[in-house]
Amino acid sequence: MLLWERPEPPSRPALAPLSRELIVRAAIRLADADGLEAVSLRKVAAALDVGPMRLYGYIDSKEELLDLMVDAAHAEIRPSGDGPREVLRSLAEAMRRAVRRHEWLADLLGGRPQLGPEALATSEAVMSALDELGVDAVMPVVSAVNAYTIGAVRREIAERRAERATGMDQERWQAELGPYLMRSFATGKLPALAKVVHDAVHLDADETFRIGLDCLLDGIEARFSR
């Protein structure tokens, strides 16, 4: 029986209260504070002040716990808006906000489909809003928006982690590597790259994400307006 359909054991009043929801909340708190490395059944049990073996009445493995955590995060990814473009934009922005709140989520999104109740509710909201595109178009369109969003937020999180690990923010990174880039550009072998670095407007992460998403949505809109 799948995790989502398996009943929880009956409550035992003599012991500390426990449920899958409490277990998942504790795991998310640990992951939000210290990353996925901080999440184990033993640590979650300690955070709940229960014995680790009690958790096995609710979940069978750490993999199941991670599935539950991802599904709980999907409760924060609820698209809204009128029409396919606005719903797809809302989906991407909500996913990005969820990952920025829960950095560990960047490591778990993508791959196999998420089949928990919250993820299915998100999918249903998106699919119903895209019905006018036609049944054959929905999955490729949603996959394209998901791929863009997941790739963008993973890059943002990777940069955030690198900054924490090295203590080098963007200004310091530019100061240290700037002279090397200038020497490279002076060779004349990188004219296009030099032009972009010298002349292009340097956007922050929010603007970069928005413009990239607009380009993708423009393409989707153009394709289906023909």
C-alpha cells in the first residue's frame, strides 16, 4: 500500500502525541535550520522527544520522510490568476518562493512525479487552468515552466551556498576575479562576452528570473495563439 493510502497507527495517550504531520513539521524545521544533512529519523525523534522506533509506525524510511516533506512544501505552491499565462507565472513564482523559504527543497524537486495529496492538488489546479490549450499540450507546457523554474532556483541556491561556504559575496567575487577577466578580454578573443560584461545592464536575481520567465511564457503564448 502506498504511503499516501496507508493508515496511521492508533494513538497511544500514555505516550507523547505523534502523527505524520508532527513528524514532517519537525523534519522541515531541522532541514530549514541546517539542511537535509540534519534530517534523520533519530534526529526527528529527538526533536519530538520520542524513541526512534515509534516513528516506524508512521513511516518506513528516510526516503518516505523526504517524500512527505516535499508534499508538505507543495501546500505552499498554489497557482492563481486568470488564463494560462497568469497561472503559469503564478506557479513559477510560488515554486520559487517555496524554495527560497525551504532551501533544501531545491535538492528534491524534479525527477519522479510527486504523488502526495498536496502535489496532486497543485497539479489539478494547474491542469484545470490550462484546459484551453488542449490535453496534449498541457504536460509539455507545465514541464517547460517547471524545468525553467527548478533550474533557476537551483542556481540561486547554489550561489547562496557558495557565498556561505567561502564568505565571498558578489562584490568581493567581482573584485577578486575582475582583473583576470579584464586580462582575458584584452586578448581580443572574447569580444561578445566582453561587450555583455561591459555594456549590459546587470540585473538582480528577481529581475533575471522575471525576464527569463517572460521569454518562456511569450514563446508558449505565441505557439498556442496561432
